[in-house]
Amino acid sequence: MTSRSPTVYSIVKARSQQIVALSLLSLMLVKVWVIPLLYLDFEIRRDYIVANLCENRTRPQLNCNGQCFLAKKLAAVQEQQEKEAAQNYVIKLIDAPAQLLAFYQLSTPIHRIKTIIKTGFIYSSLFIIGDVASDIFHPPIIA
């Protein structure tokens, strides 16, 4: 009766997968928790912000209490998130036709690839994906 102990490679591989997973999780959490952490930072450093960073510190009758500083930081974070969303949208728009073409090329059957190689061109339009549709949409097979 022999018991197989884990090899060094499997231990290192498992540990590296855990590290990668935890680092990706922490990056996602930082992205999600930006605004709540900004509020927490404001509450912790409120006295310093009111005394040194508030735009209305010379006019105490406004009772700003650092709200102007918080509003400015929140607006900057919101603007940055909108800019990132716009960039991601543009990237998706640019990348979508390339992904469609790659999908069509990967879904082309072998006999069509041989025909393309022989003749040098495709007889059907690139925008009609009939072979894929016929593989997916068909009557149920009754056994």
C-alpha cells in the first residue's frame, strides 16, 4: 500500500494559482470599494480636511465642514469611471468585427477550407453563417 505524496511541482502550481486568484480578487475589490473607501477616508481625516484642504475654510459661516473637498473627490472618481467605461465601449466596438470574423473562420468546415485553398476565394458571403446555424438549429434527435 503506497500513498502518493504531492510533488513539489503540484504544490507550487496550486500555491501560484491561489496567489493569482487572490490578487485578481483584490483588484476587483479595490475597483468596487473605491467610493466607500473615499467616504471612510473622509470620515477618518475630517478634522485635517476641514482645517487644511477645505476650499471654504476661510468662511466658517457656510458650514461646509469639508463637504466641498469630498464632492470634488467624488466627481473626479465618477469622471474617471465614465472615461474608463467610454474607452471600454470603444474598444468593444472596434474589436467586435474582428471577433466575428475570427468566429466565422474557426467555424468554417474543413471541406470549405479545402475549396478556399483550391480556388482562392469563398463562394458565400462572410456575413451568412449557415453552417453554424444548421449545427445549432435542427429538429430534436429522437433515439
